[in-house]
Amino acid sequence: MRIIGLTGKACTGKNVVAKKFEDKGYYVIDVDKLGHRALEENKTIIASTFGDVLDFDGNVDRKKLGNIVFGSKEKLKILEGITHPGIKKIIIDLIEKESNDRRRDIIINAALLERGKLDELCDCFIYVKSHFLVRYSRTKKRDNRKFVWFFKRNLSQRHIKISSIKRKKAVYIINNNKGIDEICRQVDNICDILKERSYN
């Protein structure tokens, strides 16, 4: 069983890629969903730290919180200090539970692999990338975000790059600029390579 880190900047299409690997039989851990859980579990301390970030139902308004932290390196670091330790513990528990099934490799789908110290759990990495303007077009269509917001978000993720993870272990690159057919072809190629190396 291998642990594969799937990473890339905002709106590169990581979730689409993860779904294709899941369709191939891989077990996918969606760290973004775990992050939502961590926000709710820590909403009291988050509200006391960042102010008015809860909605009418008392849940964390991620859009409000994002507007606060993505424009400040210091505030983002504080938020990650609150949520990341709990997220990593949940992931380790999920890996241990899944380890009984030795036939399936595990994919950790997370933009913040390194900042969350999840790269320490991985045997290799898949890096998804897209052109800046392609990513902006996606976030505008999906979330109706303005360019300034996306630019700040992109700056907050400037540490997410191939060179940093290449120093550690093998990296497979997926280019996602043209659509689903391009993704499927590249996922198939990576699956073939991983299958071949599992026999060596």
C-alpha cells in the first residue's frame, strides 16, 4: 500500500483528478472536507480569534473567514495552527483503518500538503497544474470571485510548487488546461506507471 499526495494550487482541478483515481479503485482522503470539519470543531476559538466569521446558524462562514486570512500571511498561519494538527490526526487514523486492505493505494487530496506536514506521510506525489488565467476563469465561474480575491489566494499558495516536493520523492505531473479527456489520459498513464512499479 502506497500513500500518494495529490496537490496543486486553487482551481487546478484536483478534485476532478481525485475522482478519476477513485474510479480506478484508489482510496481518496479529501482533506478539504476534513478542513470543513476542523473549522466546525474549532469554531469557538476561530470566532474569538478572527471576530465575526459565523453565519446565522452559528457555523463558520468560510467566505468571510477566507476574506480575512487569505490577505494576511500571519492570520493564515494562525488559522492553520488551529486546524492542521486535528486534520493530520484524522488522516493518520483513516490510513491505519484502510491499511487492512493491502490492495488499495491511498491518495491524500490536499493543496496544503507541506504546510499541514502531510507530505511526511507520502511515498510519492501527483502535482496538478493549470495556467493562471485558466484557474481564474474556473474560480470566477464556480464561486463568482473577483480577480483581487483570486490574486491574493494565489499569493497565499505561492509555496505550492513542484520544486519543493521534488526534493523529497517522485512527482507525477498532470496538466489540466484542456478538459476531462486530457485528465483521463494522464491519470491512465500514471496508474500504469504505479502498477508497474508496484511489481518491481
